[in-house]
Amino acid sequence: MENITMIEKDAIRAKMAKVFLTIGNQRYRFINATDVELKFAKNKKEVPVMGKTGTGSIPTSWKGTGSAKFYGNISHFKELALKFKDTGETVFFDLQITNEDPNSQAGRQTITAKDCDLDDTILAKAAANDDLIEEDVNFTFNDFDMPEKFKTLMGMQ
């Protein structure tokens, strides 16, 4: 049998990603982001079955969550918090991540989290040391799509 392994250069470097933030009709390149993550989680219901010692499970729904860490030189998320505080209105946003590494034969993949709703954000930060202002936000999203997906690497078929 042929020994097939992945070629090292096909590992995708996360730092090569492009991230975009869309609030209303305005789209921003999220160039100050240092770490962005979108997660999909299934909610499951336990299913005990008579005659089995184990408990099974079935998926019932899903939940999308995300987080972003970035240099604190924008006010976008603070504006969303302020709007909610002043009016009770939630302004939803979309967040798009495109992963593409020019060294990899995998090509590119794009995931767009839609109808993101801010959970929390840092409003202001001060420090007596040499720290940079870095902020974290957490959010949920109600939908997502994948308009581009990676190619199947040679040897995987």
C-alpha cells in the first residue's frame, strides 16, 4: 500500500485570513483583529433505550457562537452597546472569514456568520504598564453560509 501523507505546505496559516465586519450597509475590513473564531455546536437530547446499557443522543438544534480579539482602535462594538443601552434596539452584524494560504493547494474557504448579536464588549481600558489596548467581544449568530470551500487535497480521495 502506498504511504500517502499530507504535504506540510498544505497546512493553512490562520494569520493569512481576511476578516470582514458588516454593520447595516457598511462593510469594514477588520484589519485590527488578532484572533477571530466562529463555532458551531449541536444541541442534543439524551435518548435512553430499554435493553441498552448506554444512553444515545439525537441532535435537536444548533447554536452559533463567536469571539474576536482586536486592537482597541475602533468604536464599532461600543456603538452597538450604546444603541442598545439608549434605545433597546439590537443592531445585528455579519462577520466573514476567508482562509487562504498561497502556499497551500487547498485553495480558499469563506464562512459568513449572519445576524450576529453582541454578548459583551470592553467599553474602555487603562493600564499603567506598556500594554496595548486590546479588546475582546463575544457574540452569537443565527445563521451562516459557506460560499467557498477548500479543495480536496491530493491523497484524500
